[in-house]
Amino acid sequence: MRDAGAPRPPATPRRIIHVDMDAFFAAVEQRDHPRTRGRPVIVGADPKGGGGRGVVAACSYEARAFGVHSAMPIGRAYRLCPRAVFLPVRMERYQEVSERLFGIFARYTDLVEALSIDEAFLDVSGSTRLFGAAEAIARRIKADTRAEEGLVASVGVAGNKFVAKVASDLGKPDGFVAVPPGQEKAFLAPLPVSRLWGVGAKTERLLRSLGLITIGALAAWPEAALAARFGEAGRHLWELANGVDDRPVTPEEAAKSIGAETTFAEDTADPRLLRTTLLALAERVGRRLRREGVRGGTVTLKVRFEPFETHTRARTLAIPTALADEIFPVAAELLAAARLPGRRIRLLGIAVSRLVRAEAVGRQLPLFGAGAARRERVAAVMDAVAERFGEEALTRAALLGRPRRQRAGHGDA
């Protein structure tokens, strides 16, 4: 039985790297638009002179100096920094850059766990004979991302995921913090308890009321005492405080769903606008499904009414699809069932789940009939044109009259 007063050591020594791209969306925009370099850049909704809707998706460090941060209402961001460069979200561009970044990570290990589009854990324990120490690998990754993509990464190196994540956070921006093996507990000790995963404002107040202000103070408490007061969460906090985190780096699983959504500049009940928006979303989702080589069996509609009341409705298809022509009618029927006369809508979204590989469905193509096969060919042509000339180079006639602000800036789920 493990000594209750001693932290549990990992089964085998590990070296984990946490990579986090600095201000990723904004950094890509500054790279792609040289005139914005060195200036405050805010990526998100149109601020409309301070009266805009939506939130900040990302901002550069120059904008953060004015108090701007992610998820802030875009109107407030404008009032804090009216001279900033405001740019729309270009999610497909960020996905494209992200794929190349993860290609860089994959050079050094096949154990890469994506946390988001711009953040990952890498287990390089088995790579050190080929590439040198974990610290050397981390520096090579930083150098590669700067040289090949013109982007800056902050990295943390440690014996486990939690400590590596804390290390990269402490070094931002352009950070490099390595915690030597066996020094995890000492590294964490002077940091505030708020740095521990799972400690929000309420838990922090409780810990402070017990005199536990630093991670080191919490680590010194008996594990049993924390478990008695906080349950299993107390044991977890005690282990983290002692620098113990046994979770493996798990390579990215296939996406469970693919979706897109848009927030209207103004709440609307206009049936034509709602219909064309749904069609554009179905096109976007279908294109992403085809790009990923998958088809989905369940269509989910997301509707947010004024002020912030959100509803979802779903329907399962007889045969998985990646075609907007088959996604859109289902979404339209779900919207008709969800709407209330005169009720204005703030946001629409479509997601497709129960994903299967396209080749698994392809063997059943005769079931679709000639019409579906023809639509598959048309979709393939549209994908090729979009890949070469941009999404709007070839579009449906039904979408030509949409305002520019409704044709761009959809968020992907």
C-alpha cells in the first residue's frame, strides 16, 4: 500500500513538452498582413464603433496591454482600444496553419495530444536517443515554428502534463521553461493555488480560508485531511500540488462532430435570411466533412433566441452523408419545428455527428441512386474550386444576395 504521506511516483520516467502558440489567431493575421505587425490586433466580430455584437476571439499582445482579452464583448474591446485593427475570424486559415504546426510536432514523436487548434502535449520520452534531450527537442520545435511559419510558441518541459502546462504558461510570451526531473514539487511550491487545475474562484476562497495560499502550503497538508474536506477532488489537488500527474499523453481521437455556426449582426426573424444562412452553414459543414473524409449520421440544429435562450434539435439520417443538399433540408425542418411566430433569432448553428469514414459508406453508393452520385461529383468539383480560388469563387445562386457580413466569419465547432 502506498504511504499516505508520500506522493505516488510515475511508473516510468517521462519527458513531456507542452506547446502553446502565442496569440495564435492574431499572430497569423499579423503574419499575413504585415501592415498590422506591432499594432494592436483584435480578431472577432465587427465592433461597429462600439455597438457591435459578438466577442473577441483572440487579440495580440499589443491589444492586451489595453486590457483586451479573449471572450470579451467586442463593443467593450473597441472602447478600450478604438485604434486597434479589427479583423474577422478566418477559421479555415487557422486550421490550415494548425495542420502544418502539428506536422512539425509529429517529426519528433507520434505521441501528440491536441488540446486545441494551437496547443498540444508531446510525450518525447522515446525520442531522446534520436533527437537529444527533451529540452533540445523543445528548442528545435520553437525554432521550426518560427522559421517555417513565422510564429512564436511558448513551451514547457517537465515530467508530466500538469507541470509542463504550468511551465509554458509562466514563460509567455515566447517562453521556454524546463523543470528538471525530480524538481516538480519545488517548482510548484511558491505558485498560488489558483494555478492548480480544478481550482476556480470558489475553491480558491475555501483554500485561502484554511491558510492554503501557495501550492507548497497545500502540498504540506495531509492528503487524508484534504480528502475529508473536499472528497476525491481533495486527493487530486494534493497529488497535483506534489507534482504528481500520471495521465498519459493520448494521441488525438477522431472528431466526434463537425459543425459551424454564425451570430447575426442583429437579431432576426426574416425567413429568407434564416434559410440562406442555414444553407451556407450546411455548405460549410459538408465541405469540412468531405475534407476530413467522413460522413455523418445525425444532424443537430442549434438556435439561440433573444436574449440568450438556446435550443438544440437533432435528427438521425437513414444513411450518413457529407452533402449540403442532404444536410440542409433536415436542418430547415428542425428550424421550422423550433421557431415561434415573431421570435427573433440571434444565432444559428449546424453540427453533424455519428461520423464514419467515407469509404465505409462508399460501398453502399448504389443505395443513394444516380441523383446522389451526381451530387457527390458536383460537390467534388466545388471543393476543388474552393481549394484553389477560395470558398466564394463558386457558390449557389441562392447565396449570392447574402450580405457580405453574413457570408464570412462563421465559427467552426
